[in-house]
Amino acid sequence: MATYYFKVGSGEPFTDKTDAGDSAVAAGEAVKADNAPDGVESWRMTYNFSTNSVDVFGDGKDEAGAQADKAAADNAEAAANRTATDERAAADKADA
């Protein structure tokens, strides 16, 4: 396991550097996690304040598999946003 620091509130990765991380912890801006997995890119990690542990996007997958999952999730979100925008535009047109 590795040590990683995460932003307070959002749980987003902050740094793996001890000096910067410890300073942020002292300032109340970050939390220290000694249970971050080794060899996982930081974009995949999120600190879970409910369990005081590190969650990993695409857990059990390699980097390429996690990137494919992220791309699919991003595409699904974009499609849902387009649908919602189209529905709002149609509703606005009907109200006009």
C-alpha cells in the first residue's frame, strides 16, 4: 500500500508528496491515506469519507480497461445530457 493525500470535502487526489501533503493536512485541506493502492493512477482514486478508505475506479482492471470504462461512462453522460437538452428545447418550443 502507498500513502496518498486527498482533498477534504471532495475526496479528489491531492498529492503523493509527503511535504506538501502533510502541510495540507495541517491546514485542514487534505486527509492522509496510508491504504492507497500501489501502481494505480491518481485519476482512478477517490477518498471515501464514510469508510475512511480509498475507492478505485475500475477496481480490478488494468489502466487500459479503466480508461475504456471511463470513456464509456463519459459517452453515456454526454448522450444523457444531449437528450435532456433536446427535451428542454422541445418543451420550450411547445410553450412558445
